[in-house]
Amino acid sequence: MPTISMFRGIKVLIYWSDHMPPHFHAFYGGDEVLVSIEELEVLEGKLPSKQLKMLIGWAAYHQEELRENWALAENQQELFSIEPLR
């Protein structure tokens, strides 16, 4: 499970050969959320409101990179890191 970014206590991952639709996982404390890459909507789970807003903002800015990493993951290729939120 490759970590593609970490910022402000949030860890973002994309799993190889994960199920559709394209999405990423994010962990904060003991919480986990799955967010769709295309719609940037929560598919499953929860994060505290403040962290979720930061995460969605970060994802909107890096949406194309998330799409590229998803395509790599589907083909079992090495994923690249995405710049964290500053």
C-alpha cells in the first residue's frame, strides 16, 4: 500500500489493484476515508471536518496526479509521491 503523500497528520495512499471507482485512502489518527478521484466525494469512512476540508482541497489541486497514480496502480507499477499541502 504505497503512501503517495503525508501532510498535517494525514497519510494518503493508493492501493495496487484496488476496486473501482478510482479513489484514494486517507488516514488521520484512527480514522480512514475513501475519496473518489473524479468527484472528490467521500465514498466511505470519515475524517474530522477540518482535516477532510484540507484533504479535499489538496486533492482538487493534485487531481491529475492522482489520476496518473491510479493508472499506475492498476498496472502494478511504481507510484510517485505528490507534493504535500504546505
